[in-house]
Amino acid sequence: MKDTYFLPLGGTGEIGMNLNLYGYGESDNADWIMVDCGVTFSQSGLPGIDLQMPDPTFIASQKENLKGVILTHAHEDHIGAMPFIWPYFDCPIYTTQFTATLLIEKFNEHNIDYENKLKILSEGDIIKISSFEIMAIGLTHSIPEMNALLIKTPSANIFHTGDWKIDNDPLVGDGFNSKDLLNFNDLKIDTMVCDSTNAIVPGRSGSELEVKESLDKIIGEIDGRIFISTFASNVARLYSIAESAAKHDRHVVLSGRGMHRIVNAAKSVGILKGLPEFVDEEDAGYLPAEKTLILCTGSQGEYRAALSKIARDQHQHIVAEKGDTVIFSSKIIPGNESGILNLQNLFAKKGVNIITGKDEFIHVSGHPCQDELLEMFSLIKPTSIIPVHGEFRHLTANASLAEANGIKKSLVIENGTMVKVSKNDIVIETEVENGRLYKDGKIIVYDYESPSNERSKLSQTGLIIVSLVLVNNKIKGKPVIKTFGIPEFDKDGIRFDDWVMQALNNVLGSKNKGGNLESKIRNSIVRQIKSIWGKKPKVEIIFN
């Protein structure tokens, strides 16, 4: 018997790293489509790991059954894993022109051949992939050309929201149009797979027009140089800042690769029309402070981003001085608090004024709050809901809100949970293999194979390497001792190298030299250093 299935491999029970699969067919031999393929940026505790992405093992084991990838929009948590995962499948990709422009840049950077695989999708288009009929439906978000998906199979109708909000004045693109959603209101939606990011937040997310008006007032009242950091992907925010700068006779300087990349992509598809040309970073120093507004990457405190370099006086062309103002026109993503606070303190030491969302109204979310969710429920009228794109507290809040407002059933699941969707019900079918891939420099490894845990341990306890030549269990020559991350002296001024040597001699001078000599030496050194330092270092013994 053929059925319809929904299977998230990333982005459910977490924010970021979205990868969703929809299947139709027999449970052990279905055709599948993939919706989004994103990353999340590595947090503390995973040293050396640049990116994390979903483990696609389930679908990779049957890659001939993956009939296409649909990308809802261009945020990194929805397209960032494409250069690393998609080449293995080499199936058609469907997305909008703006998203395609940014995706092509990624593919070119990684020398990926995408010829004849990229299909441009416009709002309202209907595409047929195997047994799936899919309609693109434009919704407002914090990046242009975000499309929800109406996914129809012979056994179910599913509304996949992607990321969205209700914004009647988004500044870039059309406002939220409920009429587009009502065009298919005579079509029964069996389940809605719904963004849950702000499901615990009452009210509405707010409009970009409101932010523009607030920022315009703030910019008009500042005398010195202005630095504004925001998410580069928020093209509407970039547009409103640039427009306000022109109004107040300021030139806009773009600083940071991400800013240039997004602006170039937006211009290439006809967005950001009618604005004065941006000033090159190299020429920023020639502008009077009161005529300058610098749009920077680095709102999350990223060490290598433009704003951090400016704060550390390490930017090649731009400096911040006493009397300047830095505006953080963004929210703090959980996990980034420390980096952002350190960055703000660096500017404070310079006498630079700092404005955040706690001081002024300078940011709105790109995701729906509770009143917007209720409005969407009323428009779509799904029989059931599967909350995604959120931590568990967000998923459960979205599910409770739905059930309290007329939706018959909700199902809170996690990555790897396969759900069978029918016209009457949603039920858990099975659990499949899932996990994470890590980008470690230029290689991709499974999370369980990653050496990051070992690196983390080394960062806490250090490393001791002992290289020695043994002849008949006697040291020949002087052992070479190297320590990394170990204090040089103990509390009494004795060198740790001397303690290592003592532990080594304790073993070699013992009458009982049976057993594994390498293990005995290692254990002796660990015990000795722990008794002196209170920590157990990593010890490696090399026999020559």
C-alpha cells in the first residue's frame, strides 16, 4: 500500500540545520523529495568544528529514490549544507532566482558542477516530481523570495510553511497576502508542517516598516560616525538603512564579505533599486565622520567578522573612535551572548556609544509570534499540525496553541521520526538513523568520529609527550619531554618536567618491569602530575 510520509533529519527539536524529507510509496521503497538542506554554526564545546549539518545516511542509502531538492529560501540554515550533501545525490534543485544566485556562488566556490540541475521556481509555480505536485506560495520573511510549499500526493495534502511571518509592510517584496492562501481554501489541508521559533512569544513579530521608522529617527539624531551591524541576509533592513543614510546625507560603506555577497545577489535580481552607490571600504577613511554610515557583518560577535576587526583595531581600512556609535540591529542568537558582550566592551573602552534592542526599537523577528500563528491556523484550517523549526519548548508551545484553537491533532516529534500522513490522521511510523555531520577544516566527519571531544579534553588538561630510547629496559641518552598546556612550575617552583622525569624513573627503577611498559610509564606520569596539579593530562609515550 502506498502512503505519504514526513521525515525531518534536521531542524526539529533545534533551531537551524533544517533538512526535511517527504515520501510517497511503500514504506520500504518510497520516492522522496528533500525540502531544504542547511547548516548550523558550531557552538562552544566543539573546538575546530566550523559547521554542523544533518546526517543524510537514511536517504543516502537509497539515493536513487531522491527525486529532487526544493529550497524554500536562502538562509544558511536552509541552504548552507548543499555544497557538502547535494553532490552525492546530483538530483534536480528547485528554488527562486535570488536563492539560486547565492547557491551558485557556493557551488562555484567548491567547484561543484550543477549544470542542467538548477530549476528556477517562481511564486505560484506548480511543479511535478514523481507522485508529488508542489505549488510555491510566497510568504514574508526576513529575506527575499521565501516560498511556502503546498505538497500534494495521491493520499495527502500538506502545507509546509518554511520560515515566515505576517508582515504587511516588508519593504522588499510583496506584503503578506492572505488571498493567495485562500485561493486553495476549498482544498482540505490534512496537515501543516509549521515554523515554531516564536511560538512562546505573545503578540506579533512586528513590521520592517516600523523598524525603518525607528532607525531613521535614531540615525537622524547621531552626530558622529555610525556603525550598524545586522544580519546581512535581511535585505529589507539593508535597504531601509541605506535609504535613511541618504536622507540624512550620509554615505554607506559595506564592510564584510557577507554584506557584499548579499548586496551583489540582491542587485543581480533587481532588488535594491534606486539607492546611491555604496562606498568601497578602501575609501571609508576619506569620509567625514558625520557623513559616514558603515554597514558591518558581525552582529553575533563573530571573531573574524568586520565589526570585531574594527573593535580590535585590526581592520585594514576602518577605525572606530570616541564619539562614534555602534547599533546592533539584530537579536542575540542563544550561545553568542559572551562574544557579543566582549565585543561591546571593546567598543565601550574606546568611548564608542552602543545601541542595542534593549535601548531602542531596532529589530523585529522574521518568525511568527502567537497571534500570527493563530491567523495562519485560521487561514489554512489544517486537520493536524506537525511543529518544526524550534527547540522542544517551542514545538510543544506551537502544538498546544494549535489544539487550543480548533486543530484536532498535533504531533511533537524529533529528528529521525518518520510520520505517516493521511487524510484522517498523522501517526508515527518508525524511527530512522539520524545525527550530525561536522565540517572540520576541509573534511566532513560524522559526529561520533569527530576528534573535537579529544581537543576539548586537551584544552582542559594539556598534553605530555615523552620520547625515549630503551635498551634492556634502561634509558639510553636523555629522554625528550614536551608539554603542551601544562604549567611550567608547581606551587613550590619545581619544574613539571622534573616531576615527569621522576615518574619515569620510578617505573624504570622498579624491580617489577613485567607487563606493558608503555602503559606503566603513562599511568605513573598521570598519577604523579595529578598529585601535584590536581588534573590528569593526556600522556603519549614514544619509544625510539
